[in-house]
Amino acid sequence: MREHLIPVNKKNEGDCVILPNLFIITNLAWIIIFSALPFETRANQEASLKSQRYYSDGLQLSRAKYWKEAAGEFRKAIQVDPEHKLAYANLGVTLSQLGDHKEALLAFDQAITLGYDHALLRYNRGLSFAKLNLIEEAIQELKLSLKMDPRNVKADYNLGLLYIKQNKQDAARKQVNKLYTRNNDLAKKLFDSLLPKYKVMSVDNSGSIKGRVRLIGEIPSPRFFPLIASPNLEYCNRISDGKGHRILFDFTVSQSRGLKDTVVKLVGIEKGKPFPNKIQKMVMKRCHTPKYVIGARNGESLLIENTDPVRHEVVAYEFTARGVNQRSHRPVDANTSQVRDIFVKNDTENFLIKCNLHPFLQSRGVIVDNPYYAVTDEEGNFSIKDIPPGTYKVIAWHPFIPDQIGTITIEQGSQSTLNLEFDGANVQRKIYNDDWRGYHFAPFYDSKENFYGGPRVDDPIEVLQVYRKQKD
């Protein structure tokens, strides 16, 4: 097919070639314009690509912690592109890592001047101020960083450290509480940096206290746990009533009404003898721990020893005015031990450590502020020595009954006596597990076959638990 040119008008059909000629001239003009623009644009693009390459190399070196080399790449990026704000920001980070905090601050400032601002920039800027001992400026930067991003737990931690430098202990403790549920490790680390409220000093002409704790009225029934409801039935049966139950005596009362397992502590002693250096132990043997109650200071370490051939899932709970919070949950394998920190929130008064596999294996504790405390023995007796002279409040604590409070005056070189008394009618305890009279697991427990078939072989009962209701 032949192409047909469209004429411009009927009078001069020969003029139909003008449109193509005009088209050629027009395109030529565009070619001239475009051939002039790319030269300048290409130069800018090449500079931008070169700067970005230096910047990317700096980031890679920073991730590998080659700070000196990274700083060199960021400087090259800035030299090519003096308005590369991210290069300035990251140069500040590398310089701070190299310890050149003055130059780091100048780099951070230039990034901000160029319009870049970020929570992490403010955080790093605050750390550089702190290294230069410009504490107030550092605090302001960290606060601004947290305002921009409240999730930065490291900013909260470092803010607490700066408060400690300013001797603002209460402000630092608020930071501990803030971190407590967000990052427990940082909270504990900051807590350990605080100055303890209790001061250690030599005690001259000290006195002592002795006494007895009694329970009057009805003695609460113990708790009965069906062993069949927990694993390792054959082994845990070593301590039982012989009918498939483990008895947990919350209230151990002697014939003369002495109440065992009560923590007696003195309150208001701000300085005196040191806490014991020996670490407290929670020994687990036959799915049982002999220490039903303990006293512990906040932050103290506890050695957990599992002498059983079975694993225990040891969990810690804290009791506050707002309820019960689980703090840790870690297994303790058979015949192993581990160290746990007793670290609770500042308003926590008592805690529980138990095995979630064997709930009858448990120990309860109360937080103490000084080493002047004791746990009552089988007859309810207690004694506390090396007490600075003075008048103090004394609290007797038991897990399931309101505290008994007394007052004692300690005189130089003498022993004071204080007896405390609980009333069984005031016991505050929820219904736990299965009623001991039901024995509704007995038919299954009495089966002579193993769950997987074959004869069931139990370990011999080493401690036969007997419960006889005591008269009032």
C-alpha cells in the first residue's frame, strides 16, 4: 500500500511536505535542548551516586563495628555532598564510639541543622553529653528522645544512671519501676547501681530480742494435693499420706500452741550489722522444700538446688496491691542447681516460689529492709541479736493471716522479750485444690497398673504424713 500525504489545503497540494519538514525542525530543537541538560544532570547524578556509595559503605562498616573506617566513609560522603544529613548523623555515632564526643556533637548538630531529627539521634547525642560530664544537657536529650520514642528502654536506663550521678535516688528508683515490666534485666542492673537505703556500720553496746509466736483458736486444716494430678507420681509418693496425697501444712502448731514458719522482723533500722554473706538456699528433695517461709532483701540471690531425679518448673510470683504477677518461669533439671535473683517491684511485700509441675513444692517469702529478722522454730521461738539501741516496730508475718505488730525498746547490753499472738479465726486463705476428705482420685491411684501398661512400681514412702485435727 502507498502512503498518502494529507495536503494542507486544496489550493496548493504541493505544500503537503511542510508538515514533515516542520516536524524535523521541531525534533531537532528538542534534541539540542536535551543534549545540553543531561550533561549537568549527569554530573549531579554521578555525585549523588558517589556520595550514596560512600554512605552505604560507612553503614556496612558501622554494622561490623569498624568505627574508624566507617567515619572515613561518612566524611567522604559529606565531602561529595555537604548536605547529606544522614551521613552527618551516622558520623556522629561513629565518632562517639571512637570516644571523640566533641566532634560527635558537632556532627549531630549539623544533621539537625540540615533538617534531620530522630529519637536515636537525640539518644546518642545525650550519651555524648554524658561522656563529657554535661549531665543536665544529657538528661534533656534523653527526655526528648523518650518523648519521640517511649519504647527505647536503654534511654530509660541511662536516664536512671544520670539521676544517680546527680544523687537523685528517688528519681532513679522511678526509672527502675518504669523498666521493671518492660526490661527486667535493665531494671535489675539499674537497681544494683542505686545506693542501698540500709547502711552498714559497727554496732557498739548492742542489744537483743527474744520471744515466741503463738496461735490461739482453731488451727486451720492443711492442704491436700492429689499426687495423681502431677507428674512423677511414683517418686513424689516418697512423702505422702499413703493414700495418694501430699499434705502441705501451712500452719504448723506445736502442742503448746507455738506457731512455726513465722517471719519476725524489726522495722525502721536504717543502719547496723551487715546482711549475711552466705547465700540462701531452696533445696528441693522428694518434691519438697523444708523452708516453707524465708525473709529476703530485694535484689538478693537465691540458690535453688534440685536433688531430685526429676525436673522441676520453678516459678516466682509477687504479691502487690494490684494483684499477683508472675516474675520468672524456668526449669531446674534433675540434679542441677541455679541462682535466681529475688527482685520485686518496690511496693511488693511478699512472694511465692513454687513448682508448676508439683504445686505442693513451694516456699513463701517476705521482703525485709534490714538483717534484723528471724524465722520461728517448731515451738514458735525466735531471737535476733546485735540490734542498735532504740525503740522499733516489730512485725510478725505469716502467709495466710494478718500481721501482728508490736513495739520493742532495745537497751544497750540487754535482752528484751516480746511475745506475739495470732488468732486462728482471722485466717485469710482461699480454698486450695481438693478437699482431703474426698479422695476422689483414690480408685485410679489404687490401680496396680502403670498408665502405659505393666505393673506400677512406686518408690517406698520415706515420710508418712499423718494429719490429726488438733483440739483448740
